[in-house]
Amino acid sequence: MPDRLDRSPAPERGALASPADVAAYLGVPVKTPYQWKYRGTGPAPLKVGRHLRYRWRDVDTWLNRQSPYGLTA
């Protein structure tokens, strides 16, 4: 019988994520994705009209490329 408990912290994902969705997923303040866009350091955003949106695959790719902080061998 399949495990019916959903242990993933991520909300159900649509095709595109808002900055608030990305912030909630990563556990950062909502203003952080806007700062990343300004600095060019975060996941690649899309402009949809005047709104910022993110592809979930871009967010996950960016997250996987981040180096572990403070972990040394």
C-alpha cells in the first residue's frame, strides 16, 4: 500500500511561481527574490507583464548549484 503521508515541504507547484512562492519554498523573506533579481544572483526570473515569475525547474537548478555553507572536508 502506498505511503499516504506527504512529507514534502513544498506547496503544490503550478507552472510558474511568484516571488512569494519561491520565498516560502526557500524559507527566505519575500523581498529576497527581488534583491536577487536586482543583483543577478538568484534563480532566473521571467517578466510576465509587470510581474516576476519563476520556473520551478530554474529554482531547483539554482538551488542544486549552491555550495554548502560552512561544510569542509
